[in-house]
Amino acid sequence: MKPGTKVQPLRPRRSLPSHPDTATHRCLATMPEGVEVAEQELGVVEAQLMYRLHCECGRAWFDLDLPRFVTCPSCGKLSLVCK
């Protein structure tokens, strides 16, 4: 737990009014005595697509862009990229 985070004890549950006509109210009546809540800082994640390109010569490499044509870094052959 992070420093400065306050923890409060669970409060006793108040009694629910009786509503025997719906399943939802029956379910709420059988829930646990309390809920534990914790706070944490929200982060940000950046996603990138990565493409694996594979030449006929057997060389494979990764690229962040999907170009229409590529030159193989191994054999130097210009090739059309197909999905």
C-alpha cells in the first residue's frame, strides 16, 4: 500500500428492507458484510503494432510500418508486401 493511503475499517451493514418479490433483492440480502476498496495511481500505456516481414530468401525482420514495397536487408531484393 502506498504511503499516505488511508485505510478505514468496514462499517457494519445496515439492514435492507424486505422485498421478497424480486431475485435482486434476495441476492443483495445475501451479499458479504463489506467491500474492501483500495486506491492506486492510474498509468498510461502506449500500444504499437509491429509487423513481421519475411523474405523469400528466409530472412525475417520486424518493422513498425507496413510499407507497400520493401528491400530485404539480407539479399537486397525489392519485394511487394502482401498481407
